[in-house]
Amino acid sequence: MENENQDVALENNEANSEEAQTETSAREQELEVQLEKQKQITQRYKNKSKKDTGSDISKEIKSDDSLVQKAYLRSAQIVDSDEVELALDTAKKWGVTVDILVDDEDFKVKLEKLRISKSNELATSNVKSNATTNESKNTPEHWIAKGVPPTREQVTDRKTRAKIARAMIEKAGTGGKTFYND
């Protein structure tokens, strides 16, 4: 009886090992087919890129290069469009890369001059040239304190002049007293 159980167990092990071998060989064949497909796709891609003139690839490389340069400039705190343009033009003119250009003393001086001129222009752009135009001159209190009504040249708006004149007449009717003990 024990021999029969051992024989059955042995036969089951042999059957299982044969099934395992067929499964692994089927899996290996499937992997080989997939590998062959990938090789063919890679070969087609290589052939296709060789057929191209290469202009597309060179454009991609150039655009990537400019992006790298701009990223490097941003890391060097050169972010305004005119500063970036100055850096790229100077690098091209001098025939150096952007990383060398950023550390160059002459470029730093040029960049500082550009930044100073921009800040000066910004600071002076909001300055008004006619400093005599003052809203306080258009108030009745100013002209009452002055004691003389405004002329057309002094206050150009007719309605404002009339308002000032009415206030002056009203003040004259009270005797010009601001306080009761004047």
C-alpha cells in the first residue's frame, strides 16, 4: 500500500514538473516574441530617424538648449525679458556659454547699468511736471483765507469759481467771523 502511494505521488510530481516545464517554456516563448517585437520597433525607429534630414532633431536640440540657458539665467536672478535678451546677445557676441557669462565681471557691470537705468526710468515716470496744480487751491477755505476771489487763470472751472464766490459772500455776510469772539 505504501508503495502504491509513493508511486502515485511520484507520478503526480512528474506530471506537475512536466506541466511546469511546458508553462515556463510557453512563457519563455511569449517573452521572446515580445522581445523580438520590441527589437523590430526599435529598428524601425532608428531607420526612420536616419531617413529624416535631421532638421527636426536639430531644432529640438536647439530649443532644449535655449530652455536650458533660460533656466540657468533664471537661477542667476536674471528674469526680466530685457535682461535675458542682453545676456543671450552678449553670450552670442562674445562666443561664450551662459554659465561663463554670468560670472564675467564685464557682463555684471552691463547688467547693473541696465538695472539702474530701468529703476531710474520707473522712478521718474510717475513724477508730474506741473507741481502748481493743487486741489487745495480749488477749495473755498483757501480763497476765503486769502481774502481775494480767484481769477479765471487761477481757477479754470466756472462752477468751482462760483462756489468759491458764494462762500466768500456768505462769509462776508456774517462779518467774516469764524469764531464768536473774533
